[in-house]
Amino acid sequence: MANSIGDIGVYECGIKAKQKNWLFRPQPFEDIGIDAHMEFTDPSGAAKQLLALQIKTGSSYFKEEKDKCIVFRDIDERQYNYWTTNSLPCIVVLYNNDPDNKICIWQKLTSETIERTKGGNGKGFFVKVPLNQVFLDESSNQKLLSFSNLPEHITNYNFLLSQKQFMSIIKDGGTVKLHSTEWVNKSNGRGETELIVDDGNAEKTYTYPYWFPFTPYTEVFPKLFPWAHFSIDEEFYEEDDLTLWRDRHCYYDKEIDDWVVVGKSFEEFRKSLPAIRCVDHSGEVAEYMLILSLNDLGESFLTVDGYVSQIRPYAEARPEGD
């Protein structure tokens, strides 16, 4: 009977996965704590995400509620180690099959979410599963697509790796420009950001379809592209800089029908302006056109990536144990 109830939960998760275009593979054989695998691929068939699921079914798992969460217990040391060190991201799914109170919720199984009993001194473990974290609703679907069980340094490396082509193009003499428009009077961070990349053979544009609420774009750019130095595209800014310079350091002489410099020269004035700055469009939109070059991180990353991408004869060597 217990296996029959468990099968209901696996079947229900499979239906929900299918509705969101995930591949769902039950794992009917004995294991430490995985009941199914769930995989998402893009239209071309490229793998985008692979998850391992522990699925628990029945109202008995919903008896203990705390802080708007269901407390899932009976996790032993072996399961804890298996889930938190697994190469795949692992989640627990709790399914209440009561016809009057059907609910299906989930939580990540990580060293951050799983807690040891008795204030950290017990032998067992538990995890709090939020009641509002519904399995594969729209919000959860996006979370699960981005969930990674990789260590933070690997995640950071992969982030840099995703932008390696831009760094390499700059290294090889090409140009990469950042063009962005920011709605400065909107707290939702709305705007448009794109990279204009010329490798010497063709020019391509890469769009970044993100908004950055409550954060000035001048703070966003170094976080989006931490490997880059930023400088202005002088030709793009010239007309705006010229207008500003004349307003601050010149006056117009009607007799000679020309501008007279009374302060800094135009070249001196431009050098005094911020390296990352915008063209102001009526106080509503800030427009940027910046040229990216490699900073120390970018240079170092290409060196390290070049090393780790090659077969090394002693990479598998390890010291002998005692």
C-alpha cells in the first residue's frame, strides 16, 4: 500500500513536469533518496537543466507546520551527505493526495536548507518546505531552471566562461561596445542593454533582456561584465560633451559669430568627465555607449582558461595516503 501511495506522488509530479515541458524519468530501483530525474532541454535538444527528486506522498508528511512551512523530518546522515554532495541539484517534493486538500510543494536539498535536529547537536536532520513554493508553478519553474548544486567558485567560473568569447575577441583585436538605455525616473530598473561585437569579420548584437530595479546602471555594468574596463565611445558622446563644455567654459560672441573659450579647453574638459557616463535625454532616459577592454580579471581568466583547457600529464597525480 505504501508503494502505491508513493507511486501516486511520482505520477502527479510527472504530469506537472510534462505540462511545463520537462522530461520526467521515475527511478523505480532502490536508492538512497532519489525517486525521479527531471530534465529540461531547449528546442534544439540542448540540455539546460537536470534535477534529482525525492518525492513523498500522503497527508502524514503535512502534520508538522511551522513558520508557514511544512517540516520534513526523518533525514539521516547518509541521505544528508548524498543530497548535499550530489553532482545534480536535489529537491524534495511533498504531495498531499487528500482530495479535499491537494497540495504539492518543494524545497532545495542543500547544506543551507537542511538543518540538524536539537539545535545542531542531534543525529537527524530536517528541512522546512515553504507552503507557498508550489511545485512547477510559473515562479517555481524559473527557480528550478536556475538551481545549481555547484560550489560558488564553479558558478562564478561558469559565469565568466559564458562571456569568454567577448574577452577573446577583444584580446584578438576586435571591439566590444556596450549600448544601454536606462529609464532614470523608473524604480523598476527598466531599460535595454546590448553588446555590439565586431570580431573583424562581422558585427553582431547580443541583447541582455534584464531589468535592474533600484540599482543605477553605472553600478550594474561592472557586475554584468566584471572582466572589463569601461571607456566612452568618444565619437558617440562628442556632440553632448561639446554642448556641455560650451555651457560651462565658453560664451558666444555675436560680433565674431563664434564661441570664445574662458575656461578649460575641450580636451581638458573631456578628461575631467567620469569614465562611465550617459547622454541625458530630457532627464527621462540615460543612454550609454561604452567600449570594453580587458582588466586584470579578464586577462587572468583567459590565461587560466587556456591552461585548464589543455591536457596536462600530471593533473591526476595525488599524494599517497598514510
